[in-house]
Amino acid sequence: MTSQSNTTEQDASALVAARKEKLRRWREDLGVQPYGHRVDGLISLAEARSSFDATAHDAWSATQEDGEPIEDPRPVVTVAGRCVQHRAMGKLVFMVLRDHSGDLQVSISKQDLEGTPFKLASKLDYGDIVVARGPMGMTKKGEICVWANDFQVHCKSLAPPPEKFHGLTDQEARYRRRYVDMYANPETMGVFYARSRIVSCIRRCMEDSGFVEVETPMMQPIAGGAAARPFSTHHNALDIELFMRIAPELYLKRLLVGGMPRVFELNRNFRNEGVDRRHNPEFTMLEAYQAFGDYDAVLVLTESMLKAVATELAEDGSMVRPYGDISIDWSKPFMRQTYAELVQQGAGVDMHDEAAVRAAAASLGMEDATTKDHWLLVEELFEAKGESAIDPSQPTFVIDYPSAVSPLSRPHEDNPTLAYRSELFIGGMELGNFYTELNDPAIQESKFTEQLAGADDEANAFRSMDHDFIESLRVGMPPAGGFGLGIDRVVMLMTNCTSIRDVILFPLMRPE
């Protein structure tokens, strides 16, 4: 450990000790219990600021100058917040409080607040949580504030805040100490309030379209619904191995069999895979199925839903939102491009031409280019070259995926090598999958068998045939359209966050 690190730790320890000593004095010398109680009538700092009445303030100021007493016309508010700035100047104390809605100054004059409350206000530390009550007014410098005539400390902060309250800037520290990040960096609070609005808007859109929200098992005996590595666990009472779900798909489809015509689930999935700027092992997914629909129906639904979300967040009326170095105009119709077109544009080959595909794969240094299954190579070419041909600023549905890499999708009647499957790409990211669902039990069983046969030994260790799902298809599932949409990535796009960790309150971190 460096000497600078030692010094920093010693300084922090000294600050904590000083705050603990102040807490002791407040309790023993002033008889204060600074850990608060219920407070009624609180309003947010933004509401308090908006209640400021310039006319009332001017009228009150005039009476103070000519000495003619009148009843104070200024609106009285009760606010709470965390102290983020503080300055004591003899008989005046100025502080800035912060809550979820923003910042507001509280000004205190010893003439209005004597004794213990004024002593507490004078000796406040950054990070302390307080309640102030008084009329909304303005300082001589023109700062809107609460002129407090009642003041209480409701929580003494014992941990020193980020240096000079310029914010918690180290990214890893922000994720580990989100509770500090949220009050030290107001933009973080804004992201998570926006996330809540986005999720609420999506729910409203689904319900308005006749979908009912359901909950399906998080722990499943078979890791099904997607090709991904699951987290496994053991249920002691039943003595069985279980998997945290990688997708709710097969359970939601069982509900179509049971007679629910439109269902959706907005909840967590878990995949025991890599962590990067776009992936977190625990993530939120919207998955939905519409009986007697198809993939075109759910594409239209998704486009209208994302436009509704953009409208919800468009406080300035503009549907153009920044994302990194680009701007996305959510008012424009979403584009549609075929999978084959993008492979041709990106890799320069016809995806049906096996020799050309193998040559292109070999030129890119892909493994087993001469022996690997043709369609798996096509998939690799699409991911390596085709995706980059998509305009990141233009929301684009890529349609007509190869059937060989779409085991849960219905094949085209006139060309079975293609499936009624689409993926949505925006901002260089894949946001979701869309399908005309396969409901023929014989074809579905055959595709599952092929998928299992093509998996390596490690994949087969946790993957097996879901015979009960096949049985449900034999009972009869209506034709349907279905989709899964990554909510975390939607939030990233709508809030201009380029890392998934910035839109998850508590992202998975390696222990310190």
C-alpha cells in the first residue's frame, strides 16, 4: 500500500472520529437525539422551489424596510434533504440541501432560530439529513431559499462524503457505493427515476394492448427457452437440481395452451456468462406472446411502445435523443432489412452459397471454416460483418433469419431455410428477438433434438429436452407471435448511458 493511500485512510479515519465525537456532544451536551422520527407534510425541494412567490416576497421585503407590520404572505414549506454545502457566518447560516428532485438553499438567521436548533445548524456536517420549515423567500444575492424558523437534524452522517462534494467520480466506487453515488451525482438519480418511468410506460402499453402480466418460475428443473449457460442450485427439501431461469419462454407458451390469449412478463433472467458494457449476469427482460398473432404483429407493437417511451421522456417535446456520439430520432418509422441483405453488405457473400461463406469465414480467420456447419458460419459472419452494416442511429428490424439458428421460430412456408424471426438493432446493440412461434409439436421436438445433438458436452451437462413443453404443444397451442426485449438496454438508449452498469442499481461486482 502506498504512503498516499495510508494518508488518505488516516484522514478518513480522523474525519469519522470527529463526526462520532460531534454526535456524542450533541447527545450529551445538547440533549439531542439526531436519528429522527416521522415528519408529516414534507414536500420535495423542487416543489418548494416552484412554490416561491415573487410578489409575496416583494411585499414582505417592503414591509421590512418601512417597518409596517403585516401578516407574512410568503408560502410556508417543510422540506427534508441531505446537506451538500454549508457555511456558518456568525448570526447567519446558509446550507444547500439535496433530495431526489434537486437542490435548494436553506437560510437561517439567529434572530428567527435561537438556542439548540441554531447551534445544530451552525455545526452541521456534509451528508447530515435535516428537516427545515419556514417561508419561501430570497437572499440579498437573489438566491431562492427557505428562511427556516424550525430546524431539526434527523440523521447524523458518520461517513465523510466525496471530496468537497464534487461527486463520486471513480466508476467502480460508484457501482459499489450506489447509495453515495445517488446523492453525490444527481444525474445518477435522474437515470433511475427515468428507468422507473420507462418500465411504467412499457407496462401501460402492454396492458392497453390487451396483455395480462403474469409471473412464471425463476427456478426451473430444465434450463430452457434460450441457448445460454445457466446458474445452478440445489433444492434441499426435494433433493433436486434446479436452474435460475435463462428465459421464461416455455412457461409463457404453456399459458397460451391453457387459454390466455395475450401474456407478458417483465422480470429477471439469469445467465452465467460474461460481464461487459452490455451484459450483466442478472438482467431485466420483457417477454410476451400473442395468440393468433405473428412476428409482424409484435414488431408493430414494439415500435409503438418504444415511441411511447420516447414521448414519455421528451420533456422538451423533441423525439431526438442522444446516445453516445449519435442521435436517434424516435419519431421516424423503424427500418426493416433482411438478414441475407446484411450478410451480403457486410461480408460480401450470398449466405446460401456454402463455398463463398466458407471462403469468407477463412479469410476472417474463423475457426473450423472448412468443417463447421454452414449456417453456424453464416451466423458468425453476420455477427462479425453484417451487424456493422446497420445504421446505429436508425432503429432497424433485421428480418428473415436462417431457420437453422432459430429453433423456436416457424419456418417460411415457401422457403423453409428462412424463419419468421427478427431482431431489433439500435445504437449498435441488439435489443430483442421477435418470432412467429413454432406450434407444431413434431417439428419442435425435431429442432430440440438437433439443437441438443449440436451442443458440446459442457452444454449438454445442463441442457435437456423439455418433454412437458412438447406435451403441451400436443395439447395444442394457437399460432402466435412472441418477443423478448432487453429492458436494461432500452434504458441505456433512452438515458444516454453507454454501460449497462449505469442503469442497474446494484450491478454484479467482484468482491473487494
